[in-house]
Amino acid sequence: MTADSVESTGTAGSAPWAPGDHILWRYRGNATDSVHICRPVTVVQDTEDLLAVWMAPGTDCVKPLLADGTPVHREPLATRYTKPRTTTTSRWFGTGVLKLARPGEAWSVWLFWDPGWQFKNWYVNLEEPLARWGGGVDSEDHFLDIAVYPDRSWEWKDEDEFAQAQRAGLMSTAQAERVRAAGRAAVERIESWGAPFAAGWEGWRPDPAWTVPTLPDDWDRTPARLGA
């Protein structure tokens, strides 16, 4: 991978990736300019309408960690976003994750399976629209999420983290309002059973010839400019 242009969004201005290509799916830390989550993934589809990637079991990923070694999810919510952080490398031991993103949308949709390819649920991750660069895509997580189940029911997730992030100064009132609006738009999509929920992705399976992508040494290269 090479670090080409880091300013384009969607598929405009950059050549599409081919199925089987390895790229990085990264998240910038909130209210920072540095990457704190990096997941090597395999491209499933890259068109003007959709980027689909597969994060395979056994993938080495970068995730945030409190500077004292405490896993982020184990830190009490009141101090979770105020204590100093670092990053660590951790292997993804769960079942794989299929991630779907449409250009310009402020969320991506993730598909999860239980062992044996028993479909579990969709997960709508509210985030900045993906910004493309030569080696992958970058975003910023917006804390608030939506779980969608096979019976088409849904529920908000992580509303407590969304509220705490605002109290901690990681998200302004105006940004929080935009995130809520994006969430409502996603709910409209869910309730109308629009793309990508009706597309049958839960029946998709990875090419058995694909290898697990490796985490490059320069995974934290200059982030793409979000909101371009």
C-alpha cells in the first residue's frame, strides 16, 4: 500500500479497489488528529454505491488503551474519556465482521455472525463519512449506534457513552445534533428496509482463498482529511 491522496471521499478521485485487495479501515481519535483504531480488511466490493470489506478472524488490529494499561471498556464511564490513552495491538478472535459503507453517509453497517455462520445482527455505527486515501479509509466514531436484528426490530446502543462524550468535551452540542439527525435518517432506512438491509448480505461468505491481511508498521500514517 502507498499513501496517495488523503483528501478524497467516496470513490470520487481515486481508483476503485479490487475484490481481494487489502486495505486499512481506521478511526481517528475524537478531538484529535491521530489514528487510534486500525483494522486491516479485505475488499469485497468497491463501487460508486458501496464499499464492502471483510475483517477476518485472527486479524491483528490496533485499539485504544488507557495509559495505565486498563482496557477502555473496563474504565468507569465518568473517567473513560478523560484519562490519558495509548494504543495496543490485539488479535480479533471473534467471528469475522462484514462492513458496508455508502459514500457520503454518516454511518456504516456491520454484519455479525455466531459460530457456524448463524447470522446474529446488523450494527449501524454512526461516524464521519469515510475519507479515502491510497491505503484505505478513515473516519471518526460518533459513539452512538443502532443494533438491528433479523426480525427487523432495532434499538439504540451506547447512549450513555454518547452523553458522556459530550460532557467530556469530545463532541460539541452542534455535532451531537448532527449525529442524532444521522441516527434518525438511519432509523428511517431501517424501518423502510432499504439498502443495505434488504440486499441479502447476511448470506455472503468470504472467498476461502483469501489470506488474513497483516498490520503494516506505518499503520498510523497521516490520517485522511475528514469532511472533505
